Amino acid sequence: MNLKKRAKILQLAYGEMAPHALQTLSQHFKVCAIITPSLTDRSHRQPLPVEVTAKKLCIPIIRDSRLSTIEQAVKKYQPQAIVIASYDKIIPAKTLNLTKFINIHHGDLPRWRGRANINWAIILGKKYIGLTIHQAIPDLDAGAIYAQYRIPITDSDTVATIYAKINVTVKAKISTIVKKVLLGFQGRPQRGQPTYCVTRLPQDGLIDWHQKTIQIDRLIRALTKPYPGAFTYVNGKKLIIWIAETPQRPRRYVGRIPGRIALLHPDGVEVLTGDSSLILKTVNYAGYEGNARDFIATIKLSLGINWVELYEHCLR
């Protein structure tokens, strides 16, 4: 293909990578349109960051999550490629056969197929998350690999900081890879035994205070904004924890009740875990954002579900 005339691209733009991919793609290709979730598929009605970017670049926005809409857009614009960053449905073969589909995936394929991969990588204490640019085929995340990168994960990274690292790589690499594919680059087939990450739901963020501090800290960092957050309960109301901190010199308790408030700090509250403690800093309690000290002012309190209270309530 002669790329002297800018090739036409469509972008499925559902994820955190979307505006960063769009910025660089628009510099090298003619982006005919972006496809984003329909308003009924969103938790809020505000424009997505990628939609703000598209509007600034005068790129049409198709707000419709149906597979039929993608097929119609391909037939209308006849793009040389579609870049997926990202999309939450399996695209059927009849649509994939209309043009080249290039997917950006969080995982070192064939390992880590599926969803919520960054969250899982932090929860499981992985030292890196793979980033794979590959051919989209009807089988989940199974297409030929065009390029792979490793994004390091530190003990202080959150899902937001990992996305920021990934977005740097996406901006630097995606246009070059798309050009190679348009010129005929076939990539390489995936080799090895695939593994999968299961989808996570908001209720999976419930904290078990009997776990070790490191496990709870990872859960909080993995589910902080823009995700729904790791959570517990205080006096029957949900407490979402956005930021927590491991104490540098935690007290050694020979008698402990996981979830019990142990200490009150000026900028947070210290909670006992299964093996140590954790300082809760920024939280949302019953819809209100603030310092954990704004909502907790006593050590005579345990976080989590009070089974005794529930049982006695059922007896009434």
C-alpha cells in the first residue's frame, strides 16, 4: 500500500488508552471517526476524554455500542484499518473480514488474555504488565502478534499510574505498528499455553481485613480511581478507600482483631489487618469524599460486615 496519501482509520475508543491513541493516530492517518459507548452503557453522561479530544480534532463521534454499528461504519468509511483501544465485545468474523482490525491489549499474549488485566497484575503482585499490539480475530485475544512491550509495576503504582505508563508507550508505538501492518506486516502467531483473567465486578472490591497488609494494599491500589474502589463498611454504610499507606513502623500486636481501628492519625486512621496494619487516607463515606479522619473519630470501631449485628437484627 502506498502511504504517501494518508490512510483512513477508524478507532474503537472505549478505554483509558483511547485519547492517547487518538492523538498520535490523527497525526499520521486520516481518522474518519471514533466509536464510543452509547449513553445507555455509561455510568455518567459527561463526555469521555477521548470524545473531548475528538471534538478538538473535528473527528466525528459515533456513540453506539452495537456490533451492527461497527459493521455499518466500516462499510460507510471504508477504512484501511480499525484500531481497538479498547472494546468490550467479541467482533464477529463477517465484520473482521471487511478490513484490518488491530487491537491493543494489556497482557503478554498468549498469557493474560481477557479483561481487568492491569487490576489483576497489581492484585497478584506482578512486577510488570505486558502490552501487546495484535491482530483481532473472532477468538478472544488470539490473533497474530505485531509487537509486545513490558510495563514495569512498582510497589507504589496504582491502576492510574500504570495506565499513564502504558499510554506513553501507546503514543510512541501505535502509529508505527499500524503503518507496518498496512504495508503488509503479518506479525507472528501466538505460541504457548494461553492463560486468562476473569472479569472483575464492583462487588469484588470488598476488603477482607483478615488478609495480609500487602494483599489489602494491592487491592486498594488496583481498584482506585478511575475504578469503583476497594471498599468496606462502617456502621452499615459503605466506605470506599482511594488512598492508603503502609505504616513505616507498625505496632506489634499480640492480640488483634482484623478490621479494628487501632490508631488515629492527623491525616488518616490505622486499621489492623491479618498480620499488621494499614493507614487509610483518602476515602468516600456514604457518598462524601475526604480524609478518613473526617468520618472516623474513635478506636472503638471495627470495619467490615458486623455479622453479630446482622444476626441480632434477623432475630428481631
